Amino acid sequence: MKPNDPRIKGYSEDHIRTLLGELHERGRKFGLIFPSSTTDVSMDGRVLVCFNSAPASTLLNLLTLLLDVDREHACDS
């Protein structure tokens, strides 16, 4: 997903916080720890994530990668 994807505007700050929680949970087993990640200001109707002011699409793309790895590991079992 690209940062300017119009679907991003549909995510509220609460949605993004929930997704950050999921990223923390799923990323922990891979050593991906983002202790200070949180939501940041909104820009042009898009909530920014505080990984150096990354757009929410970065969060969604990271979660997609982690979900793909989980699915691959489930198929290998």
C-alpha cells in the first residue's frame, strides 16, 4: 500500500492504535520491537505513525509481511 492510498483516510487514530498493538504482538516473536511507536499528527486526512513520522501505510505493510510469514509457517507445520 502506498502512502497516498485513499483507503488510509478510512483509518481513525483508534484503528491505528489497535493496529500498532497488533504489530507489537506479532513482531515480538521476530525481535521487532517498537516500544515508542504511537500515532502522530494527521496530514491531509491520514494518521501518521510515530516511526519517524511514517505514514500509516508503513504500519499496514509491516503487518501484512508479518501475517504472510505467520501463514507460511502455519503451512510448513
